[in-house]
Amino acid sequence: MAEINIKQVAKRFGKTQALHSIDLNVEDQEFLVLLGASGCGKTTLLRIIAGLETASDGEVWIGGKRIDKLRPKDRGIAMVFQNYAVFPHLTVFENIAFGLRMQKLDQSTIDKRVKRTSELMHIDSLLERYSGQLSGGQRQRVAVARALATEPSVLLMDEPLSNLDALLRMEMRAELKTVLAESKTTTVYVTHDQVEAMSMADRIAVMHEGEIVQSASAIEVYRDPATQFVGSFIGNPPMNFLNAKSSGNGEWNIEGLLLQGPSDRTAIQFAIRPEDLQLCGVKSSTESNTDQLIEPDKLHATVRVIEPLGSHKLASCKVGDALFRVVLDSDSSVSAGDVLALKPLPDRVRWFDPESNKAMA
């Protein structure tokens, strides 16, 4: 069993509080992604688990054993770095075997493990080559194979795909997910790339300013963000937010759109994903009479920019004074200056407290 338990872990660098009392459990064989913007503390937390940083407070447990006082080599973990750290003076075989030789394993065991992990990562034909003869994707595979060969209880990965081009990143995401599922290794993966997180993770822990603000499955983080930050950070384009005014009896006015919502507040924010809006009508900018488009059960958005994106179009609009984005069909005849009549899908509407920025039921 390789369950990870992080208990009240905090980290200070001088007067800067990098982590604030982090509590996090990672289940045995789970693939957990730490997701957040640069500077949110995700790499610091990973390095504390690895033993490359010392926590100012708190404890780290793996498999029921406290390990934060142990040296990195005694923690039963392996780590894959952003820059791969493949040794240029060693062949692929010797790179993969490096950790095994450090464990003082016999040559027969080393040969078997190198063969198995190189086949798993599809680099068994490259074992005699040096890193200078490899592509970026091949070096990444070597780094992962070297980590897996030691049969760690926990694998830590720090933005391992960030140096690859977009197509290769997509290929490696699929390969890594398959390989790690087969190896049954508990994995903590750090990234700022939400596509990586959404496509690979069993669970995502979203970090912001040294705290975990939501820990849930990818679809839950996307559909039910716990805070405004999560809603605006997850999703491309991000969630739309508009201020709502109470009309009494739990009815809220959002720039002319009337919706039922929470009834125990005086102020609230309405939120909706750009793809969760139904286009009900378009008033061309060339037409002078716009009255026919004004309806109390629709949201009206003035188009500023249209971006064709292949399978769809993205309309950046204004609703009142707020920027508002809408995903449209690729064949939609909409131009800058047009006014759109939009109907939010009722089950996709979310409400947020403007003071705490937290989601409301």
C-alpha cells in the first residue's frame, strides 16, 4: 500500500508563506494532479513529499509510515523532473539502470527491469544510444522508464511534458496514463496545464496562493467549481460571471434575465460556462430596430470579436460592462456588433457568494 497522507503541511521562505496548512490524502494507486498557476505552491509541496524541501510545519506519511524525517533515498519514491535529467554520458540502458545500480541489485535483475520498463515505454530499440541521439519525447520516455524501473511506491512528476511540442504532449499524455495504470504506481503529478490535468487525473487538487481550494474529479472541478478562482482558471474559455440583483422571493435579475436562485442573500453572482448558452436569436448590427430582441427571459450580449476555432466559434461579447464569452456553432452567421439573445441551460447555472467567492448550493 502506498497511500500518501499530508497533514497540516506548511512552508515558509523567510516572511513568505508558500504553503498554508495543507491537508491532502492520495489513495493507493491513484493518479493525483496538483494543478495551479505559477507560484501557487504546487512544486514546493511536491518537493516536500520528495524530501528536496523541508516543511516548516506538518507531517508526510506514505503507506502508514511517517517519512518527512527520512532522507530522499529512503522514502521509496522516484521523481521525474521538468528537464528530464537524463545523463548525457550514459546510454539509454545505463540511464534506466542507474537507480538499480544505486540499489546494488544484481546484473540479472537489472537486465530484466531495464528490458521490462524500456518495452513499456517503447524505447527498447534505443538502449545503446546516448541522449544526444534522442528526441525530446524519447528522452522523456527514458526519464519515466528510469523512475519506474526502481519499482517505487510513489512516483512524483514535476511538469514532465512542458518542454514537448503540442502534438507530442498529447501523445505522451495518453502513453503516460496507460503506463502508470499498468504499473499500479501511486502518482502525484504537478502541472499548470489544465488540459493535462483534465485528461490524465483520477483526481485534481487545484491550488491557489498556497492552499488547496478544491480536490475532486476532473468533471466535478469543471462542472461544479468550489470557488470563483476555480471557475475562471479551469476551462478554456473560462466561466462567465455576472452580478445579479435581487427581485425578491429568490428571483434574481442578471442584466434583464430573470432566474430563480438562492433566496437567503442580498447579493450574488451568476456564473455559466460559455458552451452552456443556447443561442435563441441574433439582431444584426445593420438593423436599426432592436426592440424585438429584448425579452425578459433572455440574456442579451453585444458581440465584439468572433474567433473561428475550427469545430466552433468563440464570440467575445459585452453584457452590461462585463466581458462575456459564448461558444457558437462553426456555421453560425454572427458578426461583430450583432446582439445575441441567449438562454442559459438551467442545470448548468452556478451561483457564487461575492464576498467569500465560494460556490453556493
